[in-house]
Amino acid sequence: MGDRSLSRELALKVLYQMEHGDQDAEAALTVFAENFAAPEKLFAYTRQLVLGVEQNRRRIDEMLNRVSRKWRVERMSRVDRNILRLACYEIYLAPQPVPPKAAISEALDLSKRYAEDCSCSFINGVLDSLINAKPAAGAPAG
């Protein structure tokens, strides 16, 4: 597994941790770093992902809500919604965007490791809809 994949995994864990408490991103990153060893080169990208998702969460959730059929973001499992948030951030809002196919592949790998069995197809469907509805989803034109 590559460094960025490991960073995404750490970011997913921090975002999940944030949903179980009232910590902001900085506090959650600090607690995570104090309790789990991660090389600085991994943690730098983890930090970018967590802060980026948190700073853009409202916009990301709006984009996901526009393309998700029958499931509002707040009704999704915590793992699924944070995997989707990470992918959406990386594709549309990161300083150096990740190609959609790569981001979707990474999201599916995370779902296979951390989500329910049915989550992989759900996440794939939502992200595919997001990519296909880019202008309608509120994503930056490009």
C-alpha cells in the first residue's frame, strides 16, 4: 500500500473519531497523533485531507446530497459518508486534485476494508453519479 493510501486510511480514522466526539479537526489530529504512530510524511497528507474535508464539509455534503439517491449524507453510515467526503474533497477541492478514477479506486479500497459488504457498490454509485453530474453537483467547472 502506498503512502497516500495509508494517509487516506489515517484520515478516515480521524474523521470517524471526530463524529464520535465534539473535537474539531486540529484537536482530533492531535489526539490521533499522540495515540497512534504514523510517520510524518504520512501524517502531512492525512492532515491536509482531514482539514480540507472539515473546512469544506458543508459544500461536500451538498454535492453528495445532490447525487445520492434515497440517502441523505446524515443518514449514511459514518464510515460510508467519510469515505465519500474524502473522495469528493480529493477530486474537486484539494489543492492538487486527484484524478476521479484514482480517487474512486481508493475509496472502494477503503470501503472494502472498513465498511459493510454492500457499501462498496453504494459508494461506487454515488461517486460515479458525482463525476457524471459534476456541473449540477456544484463542483468547480473544469
